[in-house]
Amino acid sequence: LKRKEDLVFYVDFCPEFDADILRENIQPKEYLTKKVTTFAREHNLQENGIGIHIRYSDKKPTSGLDPLFDKLNKIEGIQNRTIFLATDNVEIQDLIISKYKKVVIYEKFQPKLTGEGLHQWALYQKEDDKKLLMFEESIIDMWLLASCKTLFYQGNSSFSGVSAFLKKKKNCIDWMK
């Protein structure tokens, strides 16, 4: 609709939406786009980057992580490729860093979670000053995933799904399948 208003409607994926509407009408603010562009360029994500999203707080993969590792380990030269990791779990972050040589992460605030999703933490803890920060960091992660040459997305996560839609599902692999 080419709206000029600052509106965001979130209605999930049932039924599946038209991703062209998302790409044409929703863009991060300029200062966030600059952070994404700068980070992606510094780490050569568009030319050589492998983006991986692992949601592992309130919504975990239905199949464990073995399918992801199986797919990654089949990539020739995986240890020389840059992996951009977006995750909501510090232990998963440490695990991926221990398995692969060139893992990059957009540094962000990661509180200790107690079963809630990362996106719910500030609300439940009444940390209003962290809400905007955490939202912006998640937007940066989402767009960085979409900037990678190849994206391994988690099929049961709408966060991953949006990144895949932003890439027009080109070079996107649901690692849980």
C-alpha cells in the first residue's frame, strides 16, 4: 500500500502472508540499516557468509541440533567460511563457536533467561529501558541473517522465517528438515 505511517502489524504466518509486501513496506530505520550494512561488509557476509539462526529459549528446534551439524559439515571448506550466528542462548553460542573456526556474532545484550523467550524477558522483568535495545538488536540480527550468502533457518521460528522471506528464500535451507 506504500503507506507513509510508522505502523507495524504482526499477525503471525497463518495464513502465509505475501512476503513482497513485507520487503516493500517494512525497512529498518536508517541508523539500523547502517549497522547491518557495516557489519555485513566487515565480515563479507554477502559473498561468503553462512547465516545460522538457532532459537533455543522458549521455542527449541523439534529435532535437536544434529540435522544442522550434518548439513554444515557437508559444506566443503566450512572451517574457512564465515558463519554469522543469531541465537537467543549463550550456551548454544558457545557450542557453535567451539565447533567452527570463523563464527561472528553481532554483540548484544543477553540476559540470563529462565524459560521465557528473549523477546519476553524485558517485559517480564519490567526492564523497560532494555525493551527498545533488545528489539533493535533483534532487527539487526534478522537483517544480517538475510544478508548472508546462505541462510540456515530454523523452520519452527517466525524470526528465521522472516529472514528467509527477506532473502526471497534464495539460498535458504530449513536446517530442521
